[in-house]
Amino acid sequence: MTQVTLEHIRAAHERIAGKVERTPTVLSQTLSEGLGVPVHLKLEHRQTTGSFKLRGASNAVASLSTAEKARGVVAASTGNHGRALAHAAKLEGMRAVICMSRLVPENKLDGIRRLGAEVRIIGNSQDEAQQEVDRLVAQEGLVMLPPFDHPDIVAGQGTLGLEMIEQVPDAALVLVQLSGGGLASGVAAAIKGVSPGTKIIGVSMARGAAMKASLDAGRPVLVEELPTLADSLGGGIGLDNRLTFAMCRDLLDGIVLLSEDEIAAGIRHAYAREREIVEGAGAVGIAALLAGKVRSDGPVVVLLSGRNIDMDAHRRIVCGEAPSLKEHAA
Ligand SMILES: *Cc1c(COP(=O)(O)O)cnc(C)c1O
């Protein structure tokens, strides 16, 4: 499969204009002082539905043919992709079905229902939920849109990179979250397409960093999924990964891994110093700077990618209580 290019991303940006927010970039006084170069925060956690996932979902949904739109879309994500897909489908007047296991907490379920999607509760694991997705594709003709390994999803996430390099044209370094790699692939393709000298570093939690393990192994590998404060970064990259593994291998300049305490410090800093409420995944760029794991000779852009965190868990973390690794996701 060919990789997603700057042209794809520019087309996506036009396609989703008016459907997603253009989020602001602000200078962080404290992080700039700490690093000795300007540090800009891209406030994408303020995006509609609370994460950048709306960009990929909106682009993928808008790219469907009329016949596909009539059939509707389906996914097994209980997190930010599920929310984004539900919202994007509603905007197009389409049917969306989100499949999840019986173990998913009630508040998540309600959140997705409120966005207008049908919720199917099946079995006791994500695997069983995915089997229901496969059944709906085979028997009812729904179109599956996966959370990262799809060209229209990657191109949509890449629109974030276009905005970042427009807002900070002299960026020397960009810090971007890394899980399945749809975000990092799209952002890196956009930024390197416009500004080849800008470095892109992916940031993950140390607990279960599937893309890092896969890049080290030279092929997609399975890693044990462990609870983490950066719950939106959990999960594998797919052993049959078609797109994001190669793009991350070719485009990223490095990967930084963080401990749970470092991630908690990132959430706290975002709140206390930047006055921003972010989820664990959203805070990892800030956390990497605070932990002294990144240096730069020029301006840095740090992506805040999402804010969907349970507010009780957030309160406990900003109060400095030991983070409980369960039940913190909104
Ligand atoms: C999905 C997600 C990520 C990671 O994106 P990938 O494309 O899977 O690498 C980062 N932050 C938030 C808030 C997310 O929802």
C-alpha cells in the first residue's frame, strides 16, 4: 500500500472544513522557560467530542460513496474513536453502530448513545465486540472504519499537522502521541511535506508501547496490554498492519517512553500551570518535556490530543493522590 501524502492531507483538510474546529496554539510560558526555547501547545483537546479523532472520522465518513453512506458505519472502539465516529456519522445523517463488551462502564455507553449512535453490547471482551463488527459488515453491509490503520483516517489526523506548521512555521520539533500510529503518521507526513527539516518525536507510555516494540522488532508484534493513565494509547497496532507501521518507521525521528508518574505529572502541570484539563494521553508531550527526555535548539510544538478523562480521577491526580489505574477513563 502506498503511504498517505501531503496532497491527500490537503484534500482532507478541505473536505472536513466546517465539520471540525481549527484549534488554537498558545505559547507556554513555564515550559518555554524550562526548555530555553519557545514551547507552543496545540490545544486539540478542545476539539468537538474531546479529541482529534473527529478529524479522521469526519474525513473517512465524508469520503464514503453514496451507496456506502446509505449502509452506515460500524466500529468496536469504546473510546475517542467511537465518540468521533458517532458524531461524524450523525452530521452526515448516517447510521452508526458502536459495538462494545459488557464490561464497558455505563457512562461511556451513555456518552456514545447521546451522540446518536446505536450501541451493541456483546460478550465479555473487545475481541467478542469485534466479532459482532465483522458479522454486521458481512450480514448487514455496514462499513467498518478502524481507529488508525486506514488511509482516510490517517489523512484526517494529518490535518492537525497542517495546522500546527501553519501556526508555528519555524517549529524545529513536534511532539505527538503514539499508539496505533494514525495520528503520528498523518501529522509527520503533513509536517515533513511542508517543512522537511522539522523533527517529529512520538511519545507513548512505557507500559505496553506496541509501536515502539514493533519498530524495534522490524515488524508488527503483540505486546501485553496493561492498565495505564494514558488509556487512549493502549492496544496493539494489528499484526496485519498495512499503513501506519511503515509510515512511523519512515517518518518519525524518535520515540520517548514515559512512566506512569511522569504522565501524572504532565496532567498536573497542564491543569495547574496551563489551566487545561487533559486526559493522560493528552498530557504525554508535556510530560516528556517535564521529565527532561526531550531537547531542542528551536521552537517546539506539543500536541494536547484529548480531554476525555473521568473528572474524579482527574481531581485525584491533580491533588497528588496515587493514581488508580482503573476506572479513570471518561
Ligand atoms: C487515539 C488517541 C491517541 C493515539 O492515536 P493513534 O492514531 O492511535 O496513535 C492519542 N491521544 C488521544 C487522546 C487519542 O484518543
